[in-house]
Amino acid sequence: MKIRNFCIIAHIDHGKSTLADRLLASTGAVTKREEREQTLDSMDLERERGITIKASSVSVIHHYAGEDYMLNFIDTPGHVDFHYEVSRALQACEGAILVVDSAQGVEAQTVANAYLAIESDLEMIPVINKIDLPGARPEEIALETEQVLGLPAEECIFTSAKTGAGIQELLDAICAKLPDPAPRKAGDEAPESDDQKTRALIFDAKYDDYRGVVVYFRLFGGKLKVGDKIRMMGTKRGFAVGELGKFKPKMTRQKEPMEAGEVGYMVASIKTLADVNIGDTITLDNDPAECALPGYQEPHPMVFCDFYPSGETQFDDLREAVTKLHINDASFTYQPTTSEALGSGFRCGFLGMLHMDIIQERLEREGNVSLVQTAPTVTYEIEQRDGVVFEITNPADLPDPSLIKEIREPMITAEIITPNKSIGDLMKLCDQRRGEYKKQQYLSETRQILDYELPLAETIYDFYDKLKSITSGYGTMDYQLNGFRRDNLVKMDILVNGTRVDALSVIVHRDKAEYRGRVLLKRLKQEIDRHLFEIPLQAAIGGKIIARETIKSVGKNVTAKCYGGDVTRKRKLLEKQKKGKERMKRVGTVDIPQEAFMAVLDTGE
Ligand SMILES: Nc1nc2c(ncn2[C@@H]2O[C@H](COP(=O)(O)OP(=O)(O)OP(=O)(O)O)[C@@H](O)[C@H]2O)c(=O)[nH]1
């Protein structure tokens, strides 16, 4: 049987998952009843948020030109934070379906994902989706695709994942246009004999309560069967294959050996996801290949925050919840930490802000714990006067200023797609965030692509929300990390009632310090309830106080709450934390609510 391995890539919400489900239904892989539920997004949270978090792979059969084709397709997430999942999925494929919404047109992640596919040498089939929408402009968008990505407009397939229009044509195009599975060279050093050896690329792994770790792989050469003793070439660990199969889309065992070119799953008594390295090569223990397949880079956490137990939750409960979740999602990191102010907790690292939100929510929901979370920060690179260079992920870990030669912060290159009329305001926003203009490029009559270099720290919190509101929701953005850069950065400490609260320390640009300090204290003043005594709030750099505020004591007549809460905050994260008042931390004699720890993020713009 002929095989086609491909993935579906798109900007968020352009219809990947719906299209994937439609492909399943059209090839008879799911029944009408099953179809009702979106099949591929299986995690509850995914369904609620309507976004794909974990890539899934499915195998179906399509009949074309008198032959059966096995189509293995891999659904990928579209959000910026999950870039690394997209690139790992691409490694297992020969082709990609690029889905573009026929009302929205090419967006930032359309471009980013298409480039990832081009870099991986994949054959692309452009699909203009949602043609059933009243506002659909398929021809126009096809031209846009050609203009921006160089994919010929006449090769675009017009579909509606909703009505099923164009789906047969798409299935046929997959069989006709995408290449046969290609054996992959394992770099130049690999001996020719390796081509015949069993080499499978691990492109994903999931934890299953019943089976342990389920490894998703793409076999590039040789065979694999149940009972084989395998070896992971990177970790050098050995396992025995207990079960092999495919997702159709339910896990379906197979007795026959897997052949080169196929995509499938295996179960091999692997206990936790930490034992599996995505990108590692599986080979046979008794007839191993010499060289591993080119893997891909480990995801690198860029955003960090602390979680501390609050309310009834104890540290041990939190540890159990974090450890358990890590078995399921190895892409976040955690290590125990202690704060002078908040006690014992965990410092966690995430791929981005959305990833952080999801982990926090899953911890509370699945781990049943109550948390206080500190404001997210980025990694900083510190060079000391004695030449020692190291990274810190917590402003509290900064050494004494007299020892520091320079502080370097992570930079990003942001590619923003925006309507023409928002360009001025967007540039102003980027300037406020210490951005550096790179270039501007024509996309269509009404839209431009704007490139900026920005400090990551200035974009992690509300930058995206601001971009959305400036562009009335039409702007989109994608970014790549772009190394570290020196700047005039200092640590600002916050003292509550004379006590330094380490969890509130931030690293800020020197020129912005006074202003940020004032804004921060004002916010703290709103968030912390009045107590029976007066509470001084101070911001300090080194020993020098740069801003102060005072929370008055509760007078006899004051019965109502003294603050009205802040309505300007848009982030969902904080909306969910209405119950935040239960989440308090007592620092000295002062109760500080969860919201206060987020106050450091307020830029005061
Ligand atoms: N009218 C119409 N709506 C569609 C079509 N395809 C998808 N949608 C809708 O568009 C929205 C987004 O679709 P999804 O399939 O979840 O998009 P996605 O690209 O998978 O999004 P993520 O997984 O979050 O990246 C949903 O509300 C779908 O019902 C279509 O062809 N026509």
C-alpha cells in the first residue's frame, strides 16, 4: 500500500482540527456519532479553550486512482508557544497542508509555519478553508498566499471543513502531489549500511494511565515488531516492544511488523515521559544503526514563575501535583525553591505565557491544589566582574550589584501582521517596549508585515493583548528568540511594612525604574486590604528608596473594602482568579493576596 505522511499547519483558529476531523469522517475512520465530538482534541482543557495543545497522529485509508493509500496525518497546534511541537511533527512528514482562513487571510503563524515547512523541505498543499462563510474571499486569499509565500494561487484547494466542500479534492491531491515516504539520511557521517537498519524517529510521546508512556514514531528504515528489543540511541536506554499500532483514530493494535515509511505508536513499559527524549532515534538492540537520525532541539523554557501552596494546600500536596503533571507534560520544568516571604514552593519554567496559564490551570484542576503564583519573568544572563557568566531565572538570585559587570536579557524578533491603519500606534507600542524597528513589508493593499526586535521581558505579559486591542483584533504576531543583549538593567526590591518581599523583586530598565516603582506601589495599595495598622510600601534599588506609598489603617467607620478592584485587566489568568482572596500569603504581619504578586506586571501605560 502506498503511504503519505503529512501534517496540517495553520494559524490558530483557521480550521486545522475541524479539517482533520472532516478528513477522518470522509475516509470512514469515524462514525457520524463520534464525529459530533471533535475527535482529535481529547484533553478536556483543549476542548474548553478550543485550541490544540498536543499534536496527534492518525492513520486512515483513501482510495485514489485504483489504489489504496494509507494517509498518516499529524495535527499540530498553532499557537506561538507550541512552535517546537510543530517542528517536531514536520520532521516525520514529507508533506504539509497549509490551511488559510478565506475570510482572515494569511496571518503571522501562517507565515511562520509555512517557513518551518519550507525549511524541512516539505511539499506543501495550500488550502483556503471556510469558503462557506459569507465574508469568504478565496480567490483574493489565494493570491495573498502566492504573494507572501510563493505558493502558486492556482494550486490552492478551496474547502469548507464545515460543509465538506472540496474535501475529496484535497484527499486526492494528497495522494497525487505528496511524495512517497523517503528514507532519511542520518547526516553525512552515517555509513550506507545504516539505510537498511531499523531507525525510527520519536516525534511525540504521551502518558496513558493504563499503558504508561505511549511513544509516537516514524519509521525511516528497517522494520519493527512486537517483542523486539530496542535501544534509544540518545539516552542509550533499552526496552522491549510490548505493543505496536496505529491511531485510527482510536489506538488500534497491529500484529504485523511496521515497515519503513510508516507512522505508529509503541508501548514498551516506559514509566514516565522523562525517560523518552523527543527527537531521539530508536534502533534494534541486536542490529543497531551506527548514526542517529537528525533530531531536533529540546524545547527551552523561556518564562519562569514560582508556585506556592496557599489556603489548605500543603507543600507536599503541591509536590505531588507538580510531579504527576510532569509525567504528562515534560515540556515544563520544575525545581523546589524557597522564598523568604512565601516559604517553600516550586520554580517552574514554561515555553511561553499560554503554556504557563495552562499548567497553572491543570495543576489546580487535576491536582486539586490552591496556588499563589508569582509574576512571570524571563531568564537573564549575568556576567560578573570576575568573568563568571551564568543565567538566573529569578530576580531574587541576582548577586550583589558590586559584583556585576553586566546583565543581559533575551531578545526576540517579532513579525507582526497588521492592518495599515494601526501601524502608527503599533510602532508607538513597540517603542514604549524598548523595541528596535527592523523592516516593513507589503502584504496586501490593506495589510503590512512589521518586523521589530524587542526584549522578551517587555512582551511576555500584556503585549499581545495590547496588539490585539490596537488592531481591533486583526493584528497577529509570531516571534523567534534571538539571543541575549546587554542593557542598563537593575533589580528593584519591594518592601512591605519594612520587610523585603523577595517574590516581588523585578529586574527593570534603569530609565523606567522610578515610574515602574510608582505604578507597582499604587497597584499594591489597591490589592492589599487595610489592616489594623498603617502599612508603608517602598520600592528600592540597592539601598535607595525610589518610591513610596502608604496603606492607611482601618479607621472606626471604615467597614467596606477600600478598593474597587481593577477592571482594566484583560488577561484571563487574572479573571479566573476572582477567588484569589482565599489565596493569601502572610508576610510578617501583612496578608498579601495573589493579585498583588501580579502587580509587578503592570506597565502603567
Ligand atoms: N464556517 C466555517 N467554520 C469553520 C470551518 N472550519 C473550521 N471552522 C470553525 O473555525 C473555528 C476554529 O476551528 P478549529 O478547527 O478549532 O481551528 P484550529 O486551527 O484547529 O485551531 P487550533 O487547534 O486552536 O489551532 C471553529 O469554531 C470551527 O467550527 C469552515 O470550513 N467553515
